[in-house]
Amino acid sequence: MIKAVIFDFDGLIFDTETHEYNVLNEMYQEHGTELPLSVWGKVIGTQAGFDPLAYLEETIGRRLNIDELKKQRHERFQAKIQNEGPLPGVREYLEAAKELELKIGLASSSTFEWVSTHLKNLNLFDYFECIRTSDHVEKVKPDPALYVQAAACLGVKPEECLVFEDSANGALAAKRAGMYCVVIPNAVTKDLEFCEVDHRLESMAEKQLEVLIKLIQEQESN
């Protein structure tokens, strides 16, 4: 029986990933090249040590002013997200989870400062009983530690948790933790190869949370 829902953050609640990729790709195009999604997709949802600006230098074969590019990247990204809200259906799922008396948690490979700042700006922070980030574990996704810790923090067993993810690394972490997982890919992650998950949605607005939970529990019993 599902007693808790655990959300990823980047690309799932707030579409930072699409904006981040678009900013970087614009910068790549200004230098006469492209940032392949096949390359960028591998690092989404994790911390792989990939430096996109160093990769740009490597791709074009010449040195760049990295400090200036970092500044540009930050300014462009902030400009893109400043008027953005949560992705469709997110707030409704959080409200529905409260009404269903489910525990609500969040597990992200980003830092607590990053996640909490954005959640507060979106007026979503208070929905979450437990938030686990890269500050709390030695290994981030696809390692299951973030989800295992989130379940323990919420006081539930892994098999009682339903996870919402947008990335292949995140989905793999959730399944390795022994949890149900629904993937809701965004524009950047939709073509990634996912592990076997329990359901896939275009957005949270597609199906009511209570209906989705019943569907997953019926699948398990069949």
C-alpha cells in the first residue's frame, strides 16, 4: 500500500533542466557548434563531474574566457526562470497528497540551498515533510541512498513509496531503492532510455493522483 509520495525537483517540479540546456546550447551555437542531448542527457539527475564549458573548449579546439562564460550562463539562466512557475499539475498533486493523508518527501541530487530557495520562491516548500539532497548523502542518483534516506525520514518502508522522476538516473535510483516509480519526462529527458518503471505520464495534469495510485496498486496485485 502506498503511504508516501517522493518527488524529484529539477525538471520534475520546476523545469530548470530545459532552461539550463537551452542556455548552454545557445552559447554553443554562438561558438559554431552544438551541445548534443546524447551527451547532456547522461548527466541529468546526477553529479557526473561533467563541465559543459570545458567540453565546449574541447569541442571547438581553443581556449575561452571561462569566467565570463560562467557569468553569462548564470545571467541567462536566471532571466529564463524568473517568471516561471511549477510544471503543470505539480501543485494539484501536492494538494491531493495532503488530502489523501500521504507523507510527502523530496529527493534531489542538487544542493539543499538550490532546492529550498526555488521551492520557497514557488511557494511549495511547506508541502514537504522531508527533503533530502546531495548535502545528505555520499552518492547521489542513480545510487538509491537519497530515496532510502527520504523513506526513513518519512517513517515509511521503501515499498510504500511512490516516486515521481523525470530523468533516467533518478528513475534507476528509485527502483534500486525498491520503490514504485512514475516517470514524467521533460523536453530534455523524453528521449532518454529509462529502466523499467511503473507508469509514464506526459505531465501531472494528465491523470489525477488518486487515480494514478489506484492504477499502480492494481497493476501490482495482478
